Amino acid sequence: MGWSWHANPALWPLARELAKAKEARQAANSLATTEQDTIAEIRRKTAASNADNLDRTSAYLTFFHKHPEVHWSLLAHLVSRNAGWSMTDLRGELLPQLLPAKVQHDYFAFLERGNWLIFQDAYPQLLLYEESLKRQTNLFHLLPELEVSVFMQAVWNHFWKTGDSKLLSIGLIVNEQHYLQTHMMGDEAYQTTVVKTLPFALQEVLRLNLILFPYRAAGQEDGALRLAGEPVFHFASLAERIELGKRLYSLLFCDNEIKEGAIAWASHKPHTGSRKDFWPHLFHDLRETAPGKPYQKKLASCQLLPGARRLYSPALRQAWKPVRHEPPTAVDWYPATKGVVHKLVLSRDQSTFSRAEDAYCQAPEKIERAVLAKAKLLGS
């Protein structure tokens, strides 16, 4: 970015917290019995809420309602809804006609593992903050026992002193993407089966992948949902994923209408994984087209053609069975990473799509055209 965090006095306290956190971690003593009990209970609660995408997504929103000062938990809830929609797309009406069964499974495994990993790392942090509030004392010295990076120990200590919700949110964005990079994105198996594959590349080229925030505009509770969102480009790039997270945070928390509308919608619409949750005029969680029937064009300008049936978009638990995950190796990404503190600032030119309906319309229509082209090619 061409500048150093040393030139930004607002980040100096956090830099001091990082130095202290590293020293404290090196001098850590054995835990008292009450602290061991706290760690065990946090691990139990995390495991109970990390069974699948639906449980994780619900847990984030429940936490946000109790602690709205932790902005990241609302952002995590909405992004996790998008992960669920991407999972069920793989078993919906269109993508199975383009992707072989193995590719569908590989993509699901990729999405599910990432969703699981982030929750496994972040949710214990949220629970430890909650426990700190209950006891009215800072318990973040216990983060090493939960295998959380020293980076977040410093960020939480800073938040405890200042209440800076924005910096905490960006810190969590930076941490979770580095965590994902360390434990999954660098894995050669995922690189081979997903990240380097043609379908993954096409998603970015065709702009099929959008993170959506459904919301109702003030005074339009009975009207159609609006969609705010951001396109996903170069997901394999750590730097790009961090910038995407910042843009999403800015979109959600710098526009009060979107934030309040998204909270209201999410609070009254339980997450099922089906895209019927936000666009029931196009999607249904029951298959309305007879199986085995050749696909017929259904879509035009985000509407169904006359007489067309809605696209099948199953609920998550209809589409996929629960997955049992192996825990990752305990590795702290922070000591080996340079220049992280300067990332804890929002860029001045964060671009956002406050109205993403038209952009999202292109995705199912492009996939539909690909399905029809494939059918024509095979039939010729």
C-alpha cells in the first residue's frame, strides 16, 4: 500500500498490545482449575454449534443479538448464509447438469471445510469475550489454550480497553483469512480438486459468485427484498479475500438502511440453505419439474417465463449429510507473517454494490444458458 503502520498513530496501541501478547504467551503458566473448566465448556459449546452450516449460521446471529457491539458476528452470519446457498447450488436444478458428481462433492467439501474452520477458530473467541463480560474481567490470556493466534489476543485486549468495534471486526477478518490460508487454501489437495479447476476459474471470469445481503428497505416490509452485495474475485488470493471482507464490512455497517434491513430480515427468516429464503419467486425447495425431463428455458430478466416452474434449490439438510472434520494442526500464522497491522484500516475507496439485484440476476441466467448450450451440443 506504500505506507507503514508506524505513520498511523491510531494503530500504535495495538502494536504495543501485540508485543505484550507475544511476551505473555512465552511466559504462560499452568491454568487454574476454573480456567480449565472454562476452556472445556467453550470447546463443548463450539463443537455443539459446529455440526453443519445451519448450526454455525444460527450461532453467529444469536451471538450478535446478545452482543451487537461485536459487528463481525453479524457479518459472519450473513457470509455463512451465502456459503450455505453455494453448497445447495451444487445439488440444485442447474449446476448438477454441468458438473459431474465428483466435482460437486469436491466443491462441497471445500466450502464445508472452510465454513467449519472459521467457526472452529472464531466462535471460541466470541464465547471467551462473553465469559469475560459475565465475570467482568479480561480472560483473553486463555486464547492460547484455544489455539487462537497471538494476533487476536492483542486485538481482543485492545477492544476490551477501547470498545473499537470496527478495528475488532477488521482484525477478525484478517485473522480468519490468514487462518484459512494456513489450514486450507495452501493444501495441495484443495488446490488440485477445486482452486485450479476450470469450473472455479469460470466462476470468477463470468462473475457468477456474489456475496449477498438480503434486506428490506425501511417502510417496505411487505415489498420485495433488496439485495446488497459484493462480487468475489481471485478467491485464491489471501490479500483479495481480506479486501473483500473489508468491503463487505463497509457495505453492511456504513449504510444504516442495509444494516437494519439485513438484521430485520435475518431475524425473521431462519436460514435453511435454500435460495428460496430470499427469492421465493424464482426458487423452491421442492422440485417442481418432473425428473428426467429435458431442461427448458425458464428465466428472463430475473423473472420466470410464462408457465415456467421455479428453479429447484434444496434445503441444506436435504442436499448434504453432516461431515465429521479432523481438527487442524495447531499452528499460529502470525509470527511468520509481516506487515499485518497496516491491514487493520479500511481503504478510503471501498467500493460497494448497494443494489446487487441486477448483478445477481446474471448468475442463474448465465448458468441456464450454459445448460441449454450443453444440451444442444449433446443433442446435435
